[in-house]
Amino acid sequence: MQRTYRERRYHCGDYLEVAIYPVYRTAGSRRGRAKPTSEGQAKLNYIRLQKELVRLLNANFTENDIEVHLTYRDEHLPGTKEEADRLLRNYLRRLKRRYKKLGIELKYIYVTEGGDGKRFHHHVTLSGGLDRDELEALWGFGYANSRRLIFNENGVEGLAKYVTKQMREEIEKGKRAFSCSKNLYHPEPIDRDGRFSHKTMKVMCERPSDGVDVLEAIFDGYEAAEVKSFYNDCNGGVYLYARLYRKDAEFLKKLKKRK
């Protein structure tokens, strides 16, 4: 059985996501994939969706853009998620018309939470450029609170985790947790096989600091924010996940200005 290591990376604005994992080949046949348990699949669904959301946020938004939290007064409280989503889409249409007059393209991602006895509310990430008082006033159904996005070494991973944690059960069942505008850039995976040997992978796993050095040497111009790795006793392979950020990333420039 032959083993090679596949490097899969996503370029997301100032951020780079890298996964390195073993790929096995048996001469003359294809190796079947082991099916995860239902519990394991549920966990995978949750992790994959969170990572996808982080990639979309990091690739499409900056600190000039906005996060807004929208709630409902009792007299406007929707009875179903479908109704809540309809009211939100109408709000986004009003925003789109206003943005168009300003010559700004509106991008957005939203999550609707609530139901089963919990009040419906929305988390929306959208393009900046409109006065925040006007943006909040255009909602009209209840409380609206907006703020500028804040990026760090992991982009806005914290925001993605926050807006999905209350929907974990639905996500684990395979349901889509967020909706987005059609004009978003969706980072596509770039694969490369054979750059990392098993020996190098073992060293990176056993000595994490060496792993950081190797990645930063290969991906020149980036610094590592997070590197995780583990050895799989079942197949003898090493798995590594890393997120890196550009040394000239915008959030670093703004941090220097704040100091």
C-alpha cells in the first residue's frame, strides 16, 4: 500500500488555511473509505460548516465591514423560522436599494436563530459604507445593534463559532446554518501531493515548534496562528491543520495604529 501526503490549502484574504493528511493507494485497486459513526459524522458536519463559514468571512469582509444583531419586539415576533427569514430578506432588499444609491455593492452572510420556545433573532455580517444609525433604523422590527468587525490572527473565527454554537444540533444533522448573498467569493481548495514526507510529518507532529518553522519557511510572507496535529494509530498517518496570516495583514496595521 502506497502512502503520500496531500496538502490542501485555501486562500482567504489575509489568511491561509492548510490541511495536510495521508492519502493511501493500493496497486490495482481503490481503497474504500471507512464510514464514520453517526456520532462522528455529526461532529464532522459541525466542524466542516464552521470552517466553511470562517473561510467565507475571512475572504469577503474586512474591518471596514459590519456585524449587526437584530431582534423583534413582541408585536412583530414571527411565529416560524420561514417568516423570520422572509422579514430579514425584506430588510436586506431595503439595504441593497440604499447601498446601490451610494454606489456600494452589498455582500452579506446571515444566521437566523430561535424557535422551540426561543425568540427569533438574526446575526448578519455585511458590507460597510452605510451610516450605522441608518442601517439600524432600516430594521424597524425591534432592537438593532451594529459594530465594526474585529479581526485577529485567526480572522473572525470567534464570530463564526458564536453565531453557530446555538444551532449545533441542527448543523450536526446536516442542516445549513447560514445563508449568503450570491456575490461572495468562495475559496476553492488547491491540492498538492508529495511536498511533505512521512518523516517530516512525524517531526512536525512530535515537535510543534518545528512544524511552525517548516510551514512559515514554505509559505513565505505568512506567520502561523494555529497549528494542530495528531498521529493516527489505526493507519500510521499524521494529520495536520494550520491557519496562517499575512505579515502585512490589515488587522496588524490597525493594531499598530491603536498602539
